[in-house]
Amino acid sequence: MSTSLETATQPEQLRRVVIEPLTRVEGHGKVTLLLDQHDRVQQARLHIVEFRGFEKFIQGRPYWELPVLVQRLCGICPVSHHLAAAKACDQLVGAERLTPTAEKVRRLMHFGQVLQSHALHFFHLSSPDLLFGFDDPVTHRNIVGLIHDHPDIARRGVLLRKYGQEVIRITCGKRIHGTGALPGGVNKSLSNAERDLLRTDIGQIVRWAQDAVTLIRHILSADAERNWRFGTVQANALSLVRGDGALELYDGVLRACDALGNPIFDQADCHDYATLIREQIKPWTYMKFPFIAALGPDSGWYRVGPLARIGNCDHIDTPLAEQERIALLEVDHGRAVQALMANHWARMIELLHCAESIERLLDDPDIGGSDLLREGKRQGTGIGVIEAPRGTLFHHYEVGDDGLVRRANLIVSTTHNNQVMNESIREVARVYLDGNRLTEPLLNRIEIAIRAYDPCLSCATHALGKMPLEIELLDADGNVRQRMRKRASGDVEAELPLADNDVLEPVDGRVP
């Protein structure tokens, strides 16, 4: 599954082009391209250049703080981390099953999270490329251009996200970084007034979600030849599914399929994830590279997220979304589930599923119940797995008898997608950039490929081992005279003072 752009030969003879910062994504990252004298792309890499370290600094904290603490990883998908941590803590307090009210309030909270996140990404971050075209001037290809040319679409995006945020506020206490989920349950149910408030607009939200699916289907079908090929690579897929194979966002079992839809493993217990998935590190990025252990690092990488979930599940239990799932699978005899741009279509199908699920839960009497918490015999290990908007999210905690965290491991959605994102940008570079003079629209194609995965780069950053270190010596005018690097491996590299006309520009495509 590797590509010819993975490793560059004689990097000192290559020209380095950097796309930094990546735009219209959450978090900080960059892409480096290494080109030879004929503008042939020899290497293309996605680098994550910020460091967070949540796995380390939550060590020593009491486990009951985790659902509130770890959601600070992100301001876009905090509810996903909040719930994954809460699910792990359920096991720590011995709550084998939640009360019906607690589980349904959490599900409602999660559907609101996925709905608002999908709306934000599609309408605000990706729609300028999709509606205006890849070659549209950069001064127009943005959210301001969208508001000017398509005010109704922009408005619906804002209101869809606002509704999802209201669901979060009511179930979680705040729109961002709330406190609704506790170890063993939740701290509140919904009052009749809160249910009536959410019922007021849910019919309109479902209709707008249907319109969003129709919109993306028409956009992709208008240039199907390009859209089904653009940045597309064949990849395995990982997701949760329900016991009967249905699409499942809150709870379930693990299923992995190859690019042809054949199962690699199925109905796997989430507690066995460490035997199913391994993680690899590379010196040029803070983000790890997970792979399916049985296949190895070269062929075991995979995608997660909306397209993986839609391709992996057997059905969706809400009728409108199920119709749209079938329509997507009928495109190109089901092969569209490998198309990079079909991520947007799958994302809107999930947005519709969330709207339908919210409508159904608001009519469930359990959502207003008073039985909120469960507990049992304390455990030392808790593993919480959930389908975040961007894909499968793992939170694994080991806790001592004193209730303090001894060890933590997080595998977030964007980390799972690390290798497939790199493969997609290499494919785009091979087709569109290789041998051509680089322009902004061509470089934008690299960003479009990355945006299709809706990466949350801040969530995905952590390092293993020693932190890299770089020291620069500047003269009185601010010019770099000498640089010393300590790599993550521990190796130290020193660069001699520069001549007056030299420019210090590393060309090895790596970041310290």
C-alpha cells in the first residue's frame, strides 16, 4: 500500500516547498514537498508540528477529573473526549450498565456533537472548494465568498451548528467543555421545557439535513469522473458497529474491512484493541501511525470516520439516512466508498442520521427520567471507545488503588487517519503537481485532500520518548548564524556558521 513518493533519494539535491499553515482545518500542521530540478515530486509529507502531551500530564490526577479534563484537548469535538473518558470511568467505578436515562442523555449529547461538528466542517471549511471549484481565486474561495454568493447555504450551516450546540448545552451544561457526563452516568436529565425547546426546530433541522445530502450529491455528481478519482487511495477501514451490524456512534464492537469490503476482524471487543492495533512513530511528525497488527505497518494502515463507518455498517436504523446510504453505495457499484471526496457525502448522511436520532430521542420518556447514576466494584482499568465525528476514538486509563491515574493512552480519530492522509496527498501530488510549475490552486489541491478527512490536528499530537530540541544563534540583526538540533532519537546535529550570503534552509523534509 505504499507509494513511490514515500522516500526521497539524495534530499540535499532537492528543492523544498512548504505549505504552512494548513488552512481551514482545526489545529496546526504543514505539508512539505521535495522536488527535483524537473519539478518532479520526490516526497510529500504531512507534518504535525504542535505538541500537547495530555497522556503524560493527566498521570497523577484523580480519575473522576478525567471526563472534564481531557476534553480540553479540543474546542471542536470536546464532547467526544468527554464521553470517551466517561465511558472508561464507568468501568473504573464498576458501572457495568448505565441507567436507560443516563445512556440516552449521553447519546443525545453525542448526536448533538456530531451534528454540529459535521455542519461546521461541511458548510464553513469545505464548501468554498466544493461550490466554487478548486481553481477559484483564493480571495473568493472562502467563507466570506460563500456568504456573499450563497447566503442561504451559509445561514443553514450556521443554524444547523447552532442547534447541535443547543443540544450540547442542554445535556452538558455548556456548549463547550461542559460537565454532563460523570463516572457511572450523567448529572442531569431533560426537563419538559428543555425537550419542548429542542422539539420546536427539529423538524426543520431534519429537512435541512436532507437538503445538505442532496447538495453534496449534486456537487460530486456534476464532475463524477474527477471527484471519484481525486486523491483516492485503496485503504482498509475501521469503525464501531452495533451487534447487528448497524451504524453505531456511541457504543458497539469493532469491525475492520479491507478495501474490497472483506472482514479483517469483526465483532471484536473494544477491550482487545491493543492486540488488534499497533502504533508506529516516525521522526518527522508528532503524530503516530496506527496499523492493524495482523497486517503489519506496510499494509495494515486504514481509514476511520464517516466514509469508513458508512462503508463498514450493514444498515442505518433511521429511515432517511438509510435511503441515502444505499444511494451512496450504488455509485460505481459500491466502489465510491473508497473515493476521497465521498467523505463529504458520508458526512452529510451522518448529519441526517443524527438529526433523525435526536428527533426520536426527544420523544423517548426515558430522556426525562430521574435515575441517573450506577456504580459497582472498583476496577483498575477503563477503556472507553466512541465514534467521534472524525472517527474511532480510544481512551485507555490505568488507575491505582488511590484513584490516581498511573498510565493513559489515547488514540484519536485523526491519528488513525495519519497514513491514509499522507497517501492521499502523495496521490494528489503525483497526479496534479508532478512536473508542473506550482501555483496556489495546485497547492490548494493538497489542502483539499487533507480537509476531506476533517482532521483535528491538535487532538492528534503527542510524542514518544525524548522531545526534540532546536537552538538558534542569532546576530544583532536577527540573522541565523548557527543552529543545533537534538532529534527525537537523541542524536545531535550542529550546523556551522553561515556565510553572509547563505540562507539556512533545511531540505530533508523533516521537522525537528
